[in-house]
Amino acid sequence: MSADRDLFVEEQKRKGLRVAFAVSIGFTFAVYAGAIVPFLGPLFAAQFLLGSSRPMPLAKTIGAAMVVLIAGTAMMVLTNVLGDRPAPFLLILGLTYFVCFAAQSTGKGGAAVFLVLVVSIIVPLLGILNRELANSILSILVVAVLSGTVLMWLAHAVFPEPFSRNVEATPTDERPLALGRALANTVILLGSVVICLTSDNLTVAVVIPITVASLLGQLDVAASARAAIGLVLVNLFGGVLASIAYAALSLRPNLFSIFLIVLVVVLFIGGRAAVRSKEAPVFAGALTTFLILFGLGVSPLPGSAAESFATRIVYVAAALIYALLFAVILWPRTRETKRISA
């Protein structure tokens, strides 16, 4: 029993090291290359690596990449064709979110579902709120998917899983299809997107809906009001870490500082996200919040660096409270949601 536990702990350590290595290397290189959205590739890599202790098979990797690229292309076409017609635009966007949340409610789909949600948020917002980026969105996605895939394989090459034993796959938490909850989540997320589409602040547009989508996916692990509040605090903690990291970077702004800061933070958060537990998705959400906020701080996007980090954390806190409040109001009254609202 002790030997099995030691092997289990070692497996989780290797997974955490892979995530920290891939994210820190990918983030630093993205900043060096002048990527407009430097957090996107590392975010994809983290999702791929947290999904399994083994590298995704080539066919599955290509499939995930194709799903993301097809979703990005579809969102780009949708934005170009219907971006100035709010009713049909929001209807199709809502249907996309609904399908993602419905798949998520069954416990299937893994990282691909969340990545499609991220793409379905970023592409319309960039396409509408920043016309200069509208024509380069697809290339940004292609680079992000490819870099995330390369980082995944590189991390497994540096920290390989022993071939002397078979690593058991994390059991899939299969659940019955929850259409009512998926519909409620769609309304909540779509509401946050509408709020952001009426704002000229690109940072708000990126942070709030992704934070909302991330928290909605985590609320399944909350069995009580205290646990739900804990989710909010842990996600907010990711934003606070991003603020501290950006302040540290301002003291010595160079690539090595970026690499070191991201490595330390992701080792701390990613190690907890790699553990097989109900809390793992929560820390994965905190990692997402950190990468987005810190990435926007060093991004060449207009107005990103000038904006106060304290203001961004307020946006994150508002998004978390918004998602939690409306989940309590709109989710179907099951035994689980009664415990959350109690």
C-alpha cells in the first residue's frame, strides 16, 4: 500500500513539473516573440497536460487541435457575418455555449470542451472590440494550438512517465445529462459576454467571461455554500498572485524574470491542479486566472499594460460573484444546489 502511494505521489509530482515547465517556457517564448495573446498557448498546454499523465496520442492530439481550430474558424465567420446583428449573433453564440455546457455536465469532453468555450469567448470579443485583430484571430489560434501541442510533447520528453508500469487513467466522472443546468450556465455566460460587448475595455472583455466559464465548470465540486465560497476565494487568489507577479516583474522587467516568476507560481498552483482530487479543477481555474491576468499585463494589446492590476482583480472578483450568484438563482433546484445555496 505504501509503495503504491509513493508511486502515486511521484506521478502527480511529474505531472506538476510538466505543467510548470511547459507553461513557463511557453509563456516566456510567447512574450519574446511578441505574441498578442501570450497566455493562450501555455493555457492550451496546461489543459492538455492536466488531462492525463500520458501524452495524448497523435490522433487525439490532432482531433483536439482540429476541434479548436474549427471552433475558432466558425466563430470568426460568425463574427464577420453577424457581428453587427445582435439577435442572431447572440442566439448562435448561446447555442454554442449550451452544447459545451451540456457536454461538460456529463463529465465527458475533458479539456477540449473548456478550450472550445475559451475560443468561443475570445474570438467574438477580439473580432468586435478590436477590429485590427479581426483578421489575425485565426492565425493566433493556429499558433496557440500548435505551440500548446509542442509544449505538451516537450514536457513529456523532459519529464517522461516510466514505461515499467502502467499509469492508471483518471476515472471519468460520468454524470447524467443536465440540460437545465446547461441552459442556466448558457444564460449566465452569455450575459457576461453581452456586458463586455457593450464595453470598450478589451481587458474586461477577456477576463470576465473566461472567469465566469471557468467557475461554472468548477461549481460541480461544491457540496455546500462554504465550498462554493472557497471556489471564489481560490480563483481570486490566482488574480492576487498575478498582481504580485506583475509588481515583481516591474522591479526587473526582462525575460528571465518572466520565466522565473511564472515557473514559481505555476509550480505552486499547477502542483495542486495535478493532484487527483475534487479540488484539482479549482486550482486549474486559479491557474487560468493567473495566466490571463499576468498575460494581459505583458501583452502588447492596446491599453493592457497601462491598466491598474487592482482594477483587473476587481473585474475578476465581480465575475466570480456574478457567476456564483446567478448559479444559485438559475440552476435547477436539485439536492446539490440546495446545499450550495444553504
